[in-house]
Amino acid sequence: MKQPEGAEPGSLLTQRRLAILVTGCLVFVLLSSFAFQSFVMPQLDDEGLALANRIRSPKFGDSYGYGRYSEGILLHRRLSDTVGEPILKHVPGLPLLVAVAYGATGSVQPFLAFQILFFFAALYCFLARARAEFPAIAIAATPILIALHPQTIKHSAAVMSDLMFGAMLLWVCWLLLKSAPRQRDFVWAGVVFGLAVYVREAALPFMLVTGIAYLLKDFRKYLRPALLMACTFLVLLAPWMARNYRLTHELIPLTTKSSDLFYYSSIPLTTETYSPLGPGLQEGGYAYDEIYEVYDRETRRWGDEPVAAVSQAGDRAQQLFEQFHSWADRPLPANPIEEGLRNYYSRPGEQAVSLLLKSIALFNKPPILAHLSETSLAGLLVAGNVVFHVFHMGVILMGVMLSFSRRHGPLIFLPYWIGAQYLQSLFFWSEYRYLMPFYPLLILIALSWYWSRWEGGLSANTRAAWGSSSRCSS
């Protein structure tokens, strides 16, 4: 979205002013991270616990898994879990960074600070280059909204991959945000994607659809750059593939969890297992107790003896939690892909509802401060969440729609990224946080659109007023 004709790009927002603004936002998020760490990770300061339990978060189920892998790396000095089994069900980038930070300092705070610095450095470089394409006011407002967004603060205080992965996508945008990216830009994009895939597997499909976006724009011009990007990506991925083959004698390009997640996601969602709007509009999400019951019924359908029913003593809910809480340890049928496909074609009606709920889960407003719904602040919380819903629909979801309406803009690959993430959410797992890495891009696009409409209205009113004044003078 170009700036108004006759205006110097970024004239109202110099690089120095932008650097000061982004630095202020960085400091705010950094301070907020330290303030909320004990809220997100309640046992962080308990030195008597192992690393995995210290960083375990009731807000993010994956944090415990990252901790277990980090513990294993520190204990065995190789990419393995705590019992020495090789890491195969997850890419090792985040656990390795956490292990390095914890091993060097005895704390995860250096890692948390690093991910914040890395993200805002990427955001600054991207916005500095985007000044030539987007209005200055949208550029200035984007880091402020990102810093104030509850999800930024929440993720900055947790051991999760979203901030790190979002930063890497911003670096790709910084490289390719040109009217005609050169071959070396695509090579460096391949490098960034090749590193990003060790943080989240989604980097692979994102790299592929980035190439497709440019090939559809101009096949002859971008065929060679796209191939160079893909080859660079494969060079960086090759050591991981070689290591996996050496350990398993099987070709495992990324991880072994894809078939597992495909099967679990093939079990249809219902409104009992996923509620789009919870009490007070603040807690829209998965009812895991209900999901574990569904998993147990599925296990009974193809298993000889469901593990969750072996012990008759104790609380059944606790048994189901212990059996199914960690997706990596859940029981599986002999052929997860075949069983998953059977779930899809044998339950068409249920799957239609499930696909709708998965779509809502990806694009839904993130929950905030749900625990306050039973306190005296419940009314205020409801009002705040209504405002948050309006913001999410009017900015984040508006940005999604606008990205598809401007396919040949400076971010021609963005709709392909969103489409790739949407397909992954439909057939693997769907959660609102998977849209979070796109937030800076979506906010910038939406604010630019609103500003162009506002400025157009002001210009029309100014011209009308000027014309009326001229007639009166005559």
C-alpha cells in the first residue's frame, strides 16, 4: 500500500524515530515478561524441581515437552529426551536453545530475554524497510499494538516457539519486501527458512508456498530464484535428515509426529470438545476432559485393552489425564494414517462440523485472564473481552481478508502462508496461537487500509470545503 502521491516515503517517521519507538516497545514487553513469568510458569523459581517442571505452564501444554527435551540434552549431551531416547517427535531448535541458556546460567530468563530481543530486532528491520510501502502512521502503530497485545506478553513469559518463529518469518519478509527480489535475497530466505524449520515444522510448507507465490507471479523470472531458495533450505535440513536416517534407517525429513497428529485430528470435534465462546466471552477453547473421554472411546474401538481402564482404583479423570495429556505418549492404532482416513470418509456429517470448529479455533480471539470470571471483576472482564473481540475482528481478521484481496502487493506470499497454515490446522491441530506469527503483518495491512480510507475521506471533505470557500469569495 503506497504512501500518498507527493509524500516522501516514511517522511513522518525517520529510522531514528522508529528505532526509539520499537526500543520503547521492546523494553515494555521485556519488563512485562519478567512481571508475568510466575503467572505463566508458577513453579519457575522452585530450584528443587527439574527444568521441565519449573517451566511447565498451565497456559501452554507444549512447554513441558520442551523442558523434557532440554533436560535430556543437558543430561546426555546429545539430542535426546530424559531417558536417552533420540528426539524424533519434535524439531530440536527450541529445546537446544533452552538447554544452552539453562546450562550456562542455571536459568531460562536469558532465553526469554533473547527471544524478545530477536523478535523486536526483526520487527524493526521489517518496518524500516516497509516505510516505503505503507503509511507512516500504520508503521508507527504496529509495534505499539504488538507490544500491548496480551498474547505477546503471555508468550514472552513462556518457553514457546511462537515469538521465535514469528521473528524468523519477519526476517523472510525483510528479505523479500522488494518490487523485484534478487537471487541472493531468495538464497538468504532459504537460509532463514532452513533455520526456522528447526523451530517449527511449518517452515517447510511456508517455504514451498513462497516459491509458488513468485512462480505464479512470473514463472520465467522467478523459477531459478525459487529453486535456489529450495536448494538452500534442503542443504540446511540435510544434517537433520542424515541424523534421523542413521538412528532409524528410515527417511524422516522432519519428525515422526505427523502421522500421530493426523490421526488425533481426524477424530471429529464437537461443540462439547471445542466451545467457540466460553463464559463471559473470555475462554473460548478446548474442553480437554471431554477430549480425553473421546480419545478413550477411540482407543476402545481399535485397541485390545484401553490403557486408561487398566487400573480400577483412583479417579478416572486423573487416569485419563495421565494417559492422554501428552500427545507424544498417547496410544496409537497399528496404522494411524489408514485409521485417520477411515475417520474422515466414514463420518462425513461429523467431519463437516469438525472442520468448521477447527476453522473457528484458528481464527478465534485468544482467551485472556479467564480465571477472573468468578471474581468481582467478572463484569469488567466481560467488557474488556468484548473490546478485544472487536479489535480481533476489526484488525487481525480484517488483515487476513485484505491479504487475500491484494495478492500482488509487496507481501504477495502472505495469503499463501495463511492458506498453508489453515490447511495444517484442518488436518493436524488447530489453535489460535498458530495465527500469532502473522500478527505484525496483519496489523500493518489492516491499519494501512483504514488510514487510506480515513485520509481519502479527509481529502474529499477538504476539497469540498475549499470549493465552497472559493465560491463564497467570488
